[in-house]
Amino acid sequence: MSKYSVQQIFNYSFEDYAATYPVSEIQWKVAKDIMACKTGKLGANLSICPECDYQKVHNNSCRNRNCPCCQAVQKERWVDARKAEVISTPYFHVVFTLPAELRSLIFANQKLLYSLLHECAAKTLLELSSNKKYLGATPGIIQVEHTWGQQLQYHPHVHCIISGGGLTKDEKLLTSREKFFIPVKVLGSKFRGKFLALLEKLYQANKIIFTDSCKALQNTYDWKKFTFSLREKDWIPYIKETFNGFGNAIEYLGRYTHRIAISNARILSVTETETTFKFFNNHTKQMETTTLSNVAFIRRFLQHVLPRRFQKIRYYGFLNNRSKRKNLKILFKLMGKQKFRSRYTNMKMEEFLLKAWNINIRLCPNCGCQGIQIGRMRPQLN
């Protein structure tokens, strides 16, 4: 485990941050949860051995999706469930990102434009995949929304895992070659066209909010000039990885689904006033370090808190929630078998810990008996 943590940074400096910057309701909750995680404030479980009087208190975690300490179980369960939906085709990892000029507008309209990013990425992949020139079938797509770069800067983008095969309209399975089946320039041009067309509709419907950082765009002339400049730019998606192992793509995507802006493992030092952490520099292709004041760190961290109830993981194509069960049944029949089966579905936490990580919470580490008794302790009152 890391010696330093995001929790330490919040404990030192969140009050200073809140006195300087406005804090939304969801950001308050994130900060409160992170500071309370595994401290006893959220309750605890007490393990007692009746044979040797061994006792240990296990403080409850906050389970907030922004907490770096609370993602392991959710990630393992998610990966396990998704593996049961994998078909026998290549898989590809595509990243759709947006021009930097759009960031202030997106930050001011997070829920609206994050959803638009999801929608346009999915429609681009589905429309081009349906073309017989490329695949001629409907693939399965899993998308994960991220908003950060390595130094916690604001950088909204979406990671997509797309199957290199799918269902045709007459319910046949078509499979692509092992290389990505859609030219990147075609993908980028289609994505740009869809995003800007739908963005224009939102503008015409007066659904976009303009804050100080993008206030000039309220003017029709400036808006047209702005969108024209975006049409002139090349929007190039990134084909990050290709997978031929059936389960490898989902294991790989598991790194992204429950990742937060920064893990504790990247934090190198924390003092009462500043934090140093490491990051991968995409230009030099090397790990480097940077130091921020704690207030600046918290400011960067909290800008990546997603809107309340925003669904950052979404499913499209033959994996869309409405018809996924039916589609998978057809696909597995066409393949002759289901490659993987879920291992942890409906499994209680005690059983899951034993099966996933060989952690037996009933085993006494002192005397070795299997009779550990577990009781709950109430949250500490402030």
C-alpha cells in the first residue's frame, strides 16, 4: 500500500480549498466520503476469535466511485460479468477525444455534453460498422467516460472497446480481420460531423449554458466562427490496442472502468501544504514528477467529479441493455458455445473475497481456527 494518499491531502487542505473556491453538493459529498473512508466514521466490522481472543477492527470504506481506496471489488465484479458477454472475435480499444477549444464549453455543460460525447462516439462506430465496406454488422461496444490527463488537467475523452464482429440484420455472425476495420481518418471525420451537428442543435434550442470562460460564444457571429474553426480541424481518434485473446480486452478495459483521476500509488509525498506525484509524459514517453499546492491538487481532483447519477459506463450495439440477453443468446448459438461464464454473480462478499483473492475472513491469523465471528460497529458520531 502507498505511504501517501488522496485522503491525507483532503485532511490537510480541504477547508482551505472550500474557503477559496465554490464547492458543489456532489463535490462536498466526495470530499466528505474520502476523508471518512476507513476511519471508523462510517462504522466498522469487528472480528473476534472465540478460541484465542484475537480481535481486529475493520473500518468501513466509503464506496464512493471517486475514492482511490474503494474500486477493487467493483472492478473485479464488473470484469467478471463482462467476460461472460465476450464473443470469439478480435477486440479493439478506440479513444475519442475532443479539441482543447471545446473544454470550457464542456465544463460548463458537463452532463449534457458528456452524454453527447458518448452518443456521438457510439453512433460513429455503429454507423460505420454497419457499412458492408467495413464490417456489415452490429458490433458490441463498451464505453467509459474519462475527464483527466496524467497531471489531472481537464481532458474529456471516451474509451471504447468494440468487438471486431457482430450480428447482421438476418442474425448471422460476421467477423473482421485482425486489424482495426475502420480507417482512422474516416472515423474521425464522421465523429466530428456528428458531434458538431448535434452541438448546433443544442445551441439552436438554447440548451447550452455559457459561463464567463465561454461567454463570448453566446453571440451568434462568434458561435459560427467558433464552430467553423472546429470543422477545419482534424479530429483523430486513437486506436490504442488490439486484442486477439477473448478475455484480454475486458481485463484491459477493467483498468479504465473504475479508475479515478489519480491513484494513491502515484503520490510520492504529501506535506501540510503541497503534494508531489508522478505522471507519464506522453511527449517524452517517460515517467516524470510534478508538485502542486494541496489546494491546487484538490481543485484539479474535484473538477473530475462527474455529475450526480451520471452513467460513465455505457453499452451499445449488441450489448445495449434492452436486447443484450437476446443478442448474446443468438451469438453464442452461432459460435457453438459461450466462451466464459460469470463466477461472482449474486455472490456474497465473504464468498467473493475467498474466491477472488483467497481471503478467508473466518480464518483466525493467530491460532488458525475457522471460527472467527464478525459483528458490526456503528458509525462514530461527530
